[in-house]
Amino acid sequence: MKKQDGFTLLSTLLGLSIFSVVLLLVTCAAGILASRFQDDVGLRKEITIFLSQTALELHQSNAISCSDGNRTLILLKDDQEITYKLDSKGRLVRSVDDRGYEIVLQRIKSVRFDTDGRYLFIHLVDQQHRSYFLVDSTYLGKEAVNNSLD
């Protein structure tokens, strides 16, 4: 018998199938790792929009106050009471004159509102433990009172 140099069809197919399985496992592992470290850009955009809309509403408010251990923000604007507070499901809700509510943010771990009557400080923490801040003042408020209950 002559000595055969080279590979048989069976050994080539076996090597190709092992290579395919390894490549599939590496691809799946890379996808899992990439999604684990993916930044939640959508939530950050929502928070940025919320902070800018709240700043605009604050500029037009006549008075600012905080209550419920600085977890509730109350803005008085044109004979309307606008309230922001965090509910038990991690949602920041806005209500006008306690008539219904609007969800302005979701996936929020904590929020803190502080005011001295003219300046407002907002500290938000999302569920990934990232902090967001807003410090601004009202342009119209002259009789603003701080009703904080610390």
C-alpha cells in the first residue's frame, strides 16, 4: 500500500464542524457581554428632556415648595398646582391640580428635590445607579416658600 498524504473528506468535515461550533459559541458570548455593558442611551435622553422641560416650567412658576421628605416637588403656576413625585414602581409622575397624572420618567431609583424658595436642586438616580442633577431658579417667584419636612 502506498502512504496517503492529505486529509480525507471525513476528517475535513469533522474539523469544519468543530470550527463552526466554536465560532458560534464565541459569537453568542460576545453578544451577551456586549449587551451587558451597553449604555442605556434612551433613558439618558429621557432624563435630559425631563430636566430641560422641568427647568422651563420652573422659570414660569410663581412659587416652589417641597414636601414628603423632599420627595415631592410642588410648583405654583398660573393658579395651578403642578406636582412631581416618585411612585412605588420607579416612575416619576407629574400631576396638575391632582387631576390624573402623566408619567414623565421610568426606571428611576430615587429622586430628591431641595429648594430655598427661589432655587431648585433636583438629584435623580436611575436604576443603574447613575446620578443626574439640575440646579436652577424661578424667574417669576417672589413669595416662594420652602415647606420641606425633613
